[in-house]
Amino acid sequence: MSQGSSVVMEDVGSTAAIGVHSADHFAFAVPELDVATRFYTDFGLDVRQAADCGLELYTFDNPHCWVKISQGAEGSSKKLRYLSFGAYQQDMPEFERRLNERKIERCAPLNDDGGLWFKSPDGLPLQIKVAEKSSPDTKSHFISPSAEPGRAGAAPKAVAPAAKPRRLSHVAIFVADMDEALDFYADILGLRLSDRCGNHISFVHGIHGSDHHLLALVGSTHTGLHHMSWDLPSVHDVGVSSQCMIDKGYTEGWGLGRHLLGSNYFYYVQDPWNSYSEYIADMDYVPAGHDWPSADHEPGEVFSYWGPRSPKKFPQNFEAA
């Protein structure tokens, strides 16, 4: 296991083994909704108007709402509002028991979905609600297209189909105290450590089967949204999507590369608020009940197996404290 964390594996079937099954959705506010509409439409998402006059982000051919965006104050920065996690109905009493036993601060609901509302150690509102499992039950299908002899493998850009993300893979948030955050998300939500790099970044997965991480924790002085990550079927799709965003004027980013922790191919697009939306393909998968061999890695091993160096401002938290 990782050094510096009390996260432990528990016997399947014990109350300690109960955990959330999905990162159901998350919400943040931006000062200009039209800017968000344009960016996420260009990114390849299905952007819809919400009943409360905000926005909801979907992937095409999938009915699940992954992200909710509301109108913030004019001139303000982006602001992470809350994270919502999905759980099974039979597990809800155990989550309530944990919250009561540890005297975790409760908070007012920020949507109409019911469930349990409480605050993280950094004061970020969190929700655990009964929901269908939206994290995958198996590793995402990955393809490596290749042309037959005598045929061109790359179609002209004018006729090449646009790549569309299939689902949200994970969300990465800033935390002020890495060990405290890891203990909290393990003790209360039942998330388990996949890998970490000291106080720089940690990755946690769900016990009911999930990607290598459904939540990433990035060291900072306060909470905030670092990036959201979206699954694609191939490295080619990651490359095509990144080039499409560059062609549309979103030239700041990082990639193409391959992460060591999670093993996924990646490209990050800097959004209009100095956080990131990431295209990924072929992330490691942790099956239900699997004891992933977590470790504490050196900084040089964390960000990329291969690819360009990350931008200097990549780990910076641009949200107001």
C-alpha cells in the first residue's frame, strides 16, 4: 500500500467494504453560460438547456447527465459547487451511520435528488444518492484501427467522422490536505487508493468496479475543479479530437501522451477558465473485489509515460479560495 495513507482493503461483505459505485455527476458555476455552451459543444458533448436555466452535459447516445453548469456572478471565476456520488439503496443506512459516527458536517441540498448531503474536509458539498451505476462494469472497449494493404488508413479531414466522447471517466479536484482527503473518501464513501504521488496527486477507485480512478485528488491550498476526463475508443480519436479543438482556437493544452498511472492515452484542452477537459483512451480498469496493488510513486513517474512535458501552470488552482 501507499506510504502516508491509512487507506486499507477490507473483507468483501463487511460494512467497511460498502462504498459508492459511481461518480454520478458534478456541478460548477461559470460567469458566462454562452462561453460554456460553445466550448463543450466544440469539445464533442451534447449540451442541453436545463430547467433551472443552466446547462447540462451529456454524451451522445447515453441518457446520463454527467455535469451541471450554473450561472455564476458576472466577472467571477469558475467555481466547483458539489460532487454527487451514486450508491445502492441497501447501502444508504451504512453511509448515514458513518456520517453520524464521525460527526461529519451536513449541508443543505443543492439539487432535488434527495440523498445525503455533507461537506468534505475542505468544505466542498458532497452528495450520496441512490442511483443506477454509471461507472463501467468492464473495461471500456478499445480499438486500434489499421488499413488493409493497398488502402489508405487516414481519411481526408473533410470527410473524417468527428470523434464523440462515450462517457465521463473521472473528475479531478483540488484538496488542501492529501492524507486527510484520502482518509475521508475511504472512510465515508468507501473509495480505495489506486496510486498516489506524495502530496501532489492521488487516484481512487470504486469497489464495485470502475476505471483506475473515478476521482483524482490534486494538492492545493483549497478546493476547486482541476479537470474532467472523457472516454474515447482509440488513440486516433484522442488525436483527432485534440486537433479539432486546436483548429477551433483552443490552442492551450497538454498531450498527446500516455500516463503511467492509469496507463491511458491523453490530451488535455485548457478551458476558458484555466481548468481542463481531457480526452482519454484505454484506461486501466479495477474489477469489483480486485485488490489493486497501490503504491506511492516518485514525481517523475506520475504525469506521463511518454509525451511532452506538462505546462508549468498545469497544477495551479485558479479558483478563488
